[in-house]
Amino acid sequence: MRIDLHCHSTASDGTDTPAELVRNAAAAGLDVVALTDHDTTRGYAEAIAALPAGLTLVTGAELSCRFDGISMHMLAYLFDPEEPALLAERELVRDDRVPRARGMVAKLRELGVPVTWEQVARIAGDGSVGRPHVATALVELGVVSSVSDAFTPDWLADGGRAYVAKHETDPFEAIRLVKGAGGVTVFAHPAAAKRGLTVPDSAIAEMAAAGLDGIEVDHMDHDADARARLRGLAKELGLLTTGSSDYHGSRKTCVLGEYTTDPEVYGEITRRAFGAFPVPGAGGV
Ligand SMILES: [Zn+2]
Ligand SMILES: [Zn+2]
């Protein structure tokens, strides 16, 4: 059984539509795929309608959080997408995305980069606009050679010259809200140091005590040492460990199913959730 619990679609900053994502997941030989767009659930309906027979969809989202000034991502699974308190928080974060992206464009223009808001909006299409779209504009303009080269202190990394902070949820609040909506939380890529500062282990311990369910261990941004350290920490704290591709279509280099989650861990996630159930493929289009 092959299970990939972290994937993005055009509902946020992936390049596959939700329908393409589930078809590609089936073609990649996955049995279970999670749709975890940034701060939105609006890809669900399309993914469910297109779900191929034999593939199970785990509905989810990747919530933008901030702990002690450090940006971090919290994966949330199988929560009720209509639950009002969590919905309101997602909207608060998402409504901040456009002013933030516009702010990054303004800073880049001050730095002499001829990027325009129209260009970034075109790249984002109908997805919720974010930093990877601004980074893609920098690649189009030849300022950097790849999206990841834009995530440096010179450009768009946290605290970088063209960086603009956004509204992000307190992770303890995120854990509480997701639980309140019947879902399960997994701290995404907690040791992804190249994205900026990471949250200390002591804070992960506090989150575990506050009801965090798991941490993502097998991820492209974690080297072997980081994975070993995180596995030890999870064991110590009684946390589940997951593995996932963080697939973004062609925007990033990872492929579907590049890393996967143990079926027993997946089973435990579904047992803990009571807000929504995984959706089995019904042999749709
Ligand atoms: Zn993330
Ligand atoms: Zn992600």
C-alpha cells in the first residue's frame, strides 16, 4: 500500500488541477493521496469528482503558522471543512495572501526587478497566490535560474530583501482548531532548515503535549541526520511519523510517492479523525 499524505494542486501553488493530481496519483501507483493545499479546501470537490477507482483521497490542508517569529506549516487531515472557527481562521490567512504578494512585488520593484503584479497574478491563475508564484516570476525574468534560487536572503527567503510577512496562525491555536473540527495535525517538514529558522525540539514537545498528532519525517528537505533525529524525537514524544512528497506538480522537482507513509500510521490517522472520512475512488471520470 503506497500512501502520500502531502500534495498541492492549482487550488494553491501546485501546477496540477485537483483532477489531474488524483489521476497522476493513480498513475504513479498510489493507493492513498492527500490533497493539502495551503490554507484552502476548495480543491476537494473537483478531486472527489475525478477520483479514479482504487485511489483513496484524504482531504486536508497545509496551514500557515508562526511560532515565536518562525514560519512553520501544519498539515491538517480529515477535518470538517465547514466547521466555522477553523474556516474563519483559514479565510483570515488566505485574505492576507494578495496584499502580501503585492508587497513582495513592490519590494522587488524597489530593488530594480521589473516584475509586475499582473505577471504574478497570471502565474497564480485561480490558485491562492503565494511566494512560489512570485519566485516563478523571478525565474521568468531571468533574475534567478530556479524557484528554489529565489528562496534566499537576497530575494524571498524569510527575512530576505523582498520578503513580506503574512498573517499566520499560532500553532497551538491551529492544533486546537483542527481538533475542534474533528481533524488530525502533523507538523510539516519540521527540520527544513533551508527554508529558514526551524522550531526548536522543546516547542515540538509543547505541541505534542497540546495534542499534536505527528511530525513529517521523510521529506525532500530533510537529510538522513535530520530524519534520524526526528524519528528519535517522535518516539520520545509519542508522535506519529509520516513521509510524503510535498508534490507541487512541475513547480518543484519532487514526484508523487517520492516518500510515503506507513499504512499503520495512516490507519491511526483515520482512526483519530472524526470530522471527515477518507473518500474511496468511485471510478469517476
Ligand atoms: Zn510546507
Ligand atoms: Zn506543502
